[in-house]
Amino acid sequence: MKEQSLIEMKKKVDHMDLILKKVITELTNLGDLSVGTFETVKKMPGYEAAIEEVKTEALTRMKKEKDGVLYGVILVNKKSWHRECIKVGIASGKDWRHIIKRSRGFKGYEIRIQRTWHATLYNVWKKEQELHEKFKHEKFVPKIKFGGHTECFEIQSLILRDFPKNSS
């Protein structure tokens, strides 16, 4: 390459570096401004009520619109092939296909579907929370961590017996 071309390229890279530094500075300023605005809004009268209203509206939309499925699966460790624990969770959708899709995140485990129950996503979430609370004394920490590892229970747990029945 010619020396002149290299000099021009260096100038362009230096110019882009300068622009990038300015963008980073502006992003930092924008972040500070957002935090300040948020803190100011939180101090305004009626903030708490407005937040509760937004939450209620979101939950109502979720109740009416989305299907959900509560599932109870046995996790089988892929290395030892031992039935390690029971996982109780929820997924968007209506049936076992959505559970299989969700289970792709359970790295290191195969699943054996034991129970399912479908309703609105909100209702399956409420039932999941109820089951987790009732059987919290039977929590299990899996050997391999994955998304949802905090929703596991001892293999001997009776949590699956408390699953609601689907109406046909």
C-alpha cells in the first residue's frame, strides 16, 4: 500500500475513535439524565398508585390474552442417568410441545414429563407460586445450574400430587 493511503486510513481511524468517544460520553450523560428523571418521577405525588395501576393493567392483559402451561417434570442427569429431581415451572402455550421447547434451557438434563395443567399464563403462574410455597421445605439444588434451577424439588416430593386437573 502507498504511504499516502496509509496516512489517510490512519486519519479516518483517528476520526472514528474521536466520534466513538463522543458517543460514549453522550450515552453516559443520557444514562445519568434517565436516572435523575426516574428519581424525580418517583417523588411525585401519585407515583405508587400509578405503578400499581400499570402492574394491574399488565396482569389483566396477561390473564385475558396468553395461554400458559404449568408442568412437573423429572430431570434426568445426562451423565449419570439418575433421576435427580422434580422441576415445577411454567411456559407460554397449552401443551407438552411448549414444555419441550422450554426444556432446551435445562442444560445437562433430559426431562420426563409427569404432569401438565393449562390455563391463562397468570393463573398457571399463581398456581406455580402456591405449589412452590407449599413444598418449599422439599427444595432441591441440582448439581448442574440452569435457568429455572431454583424451581426444583426432591425426587421423593409429593408436589406432583397437588397439581390441578385439566377439565376436558
